[in-house]
Amino acid sequence: MFRKSKASQISEFFNLMLENNEVAAYYLGVSGFIVRTNRTAVMFDPAGFLKNDEVAALKTKLNLLLYTHNHFDHFKAGSAQTIFKETQASVLAEAKVAEKLAGKIPSDKLVKAESGKTYNFGDIIVRAIAGIHRGPIMLYQVKMDEATIFHGGDSGYVTLTDYPSNVAFVPVGRMSPTASPENAYKMVADVKPQVAVAMHGSAGQKKQFESKVKEGMPQTTVAIMEPHASQRFKLQQS
């Protein structure tokens, strides 16, 4: 289906003036997000959501590209190569994704994520966590500037009490065989974020998740975003 370019929206997103305690998110669709602070930007699972001129809007601004697994709605090799060519950002990827990109992205820029390991990309620190899915999946906790971000791909629930984060992007269902509002709520209960962003699910599943969090964790704000919209979150100082 034809979609009008959102390159100008992406450029505006990168031009947002953020304070030290702010995080901004731009939703690509499914579990694809660009997340940035005032100094750093990362992207999760862009699949094939970006047009060429939208990728061009990322030039010199993206620091790290992360892939949770190799399913088509999370990863496309051609798109990954285009993003890398334009941005020269480092790539951290689940093993099967890394295998598909080997020889297409320079080895000094491509890192295979292994569960339990910590990776440093300049000022960005990433911890990799094995999730539950049909096939291998890697979840990530990313420390960038003053913020700590969790991204759950479209995994089922795994214990995450060791990965507290300010902002959590959690999958609530459709079309994932392992994600659900209940599993997303359990992830949030472990991570205890100030903001929980619902992703990878139907509108109804996102509302179910929002209701569960409002009832059980009223101190956590739930964000439900539309594709190609951005939102900024002010974090409380700890």
C-alpha cells in the first residue's frame, strides 16, 4: 500500500530539543522504534518500515541499530544494509540476524548478541537477555545518557527483575504467538518503568494492557502510539 513519506517527521523528531531527563520515541510500527536522548539515538527492529528518503533523514544521527530476531516484521536484510550505509551506525543483532548480515556489514560494526553479556558502544551500554518465542529472540536493556530503556521484541514473559528501566517497550500480542497483555504486564511489573509503551498488538490488546497497568501499577504511565508519531517522556530524577 502506498504511504506518503515521513522523512520530514523523522527530521523534526531529531531536531527536538530534549532536556537531560527526557526521552523521545518515534514509532515505526510493530516493535520498531527510534529512541533518543539529547545526545544519543538508537533504533530497534525497523524491519522494512523505512523508505529510502526516511533512512536518509537518519544520516549522522543514529548511533546504534538493534535487532531482536529474524522474523520479517522485525528484520529485513536489505533495509539493514541501507540503514547502515547511510548512518554507519553499529549493529547489535541476535545470532541468526547477525549471520544474515555477515559479509554485508563490516565485521567491526556488526556484533552478535549473546544472552547475559554486556556491550559497550561509546556511551551506550547494552545488556542482552534471552526471550521466549518461536525461535531465538534477544531482548535488550539499553543505558543511554540519563535513561535506561528496555525493549521486549515480541517475546513471551521471562524474568526481568535484574533489568530495571525508566522506559519499557513491551509487546502486548497480535500477531506474536508468545506476546500478550498478561505477559507484557508481568514484564512491566519486573522492570518497574516510569513509562510503559505498548507495541506489537491490536488496539484492543493495547487497551487491555493499559487497564492492567493502571490497576496494578498506577505509578507507571502507559503510552499507546500510532505509527509514525513521536512522543517525549520526562523522567523523574532518582
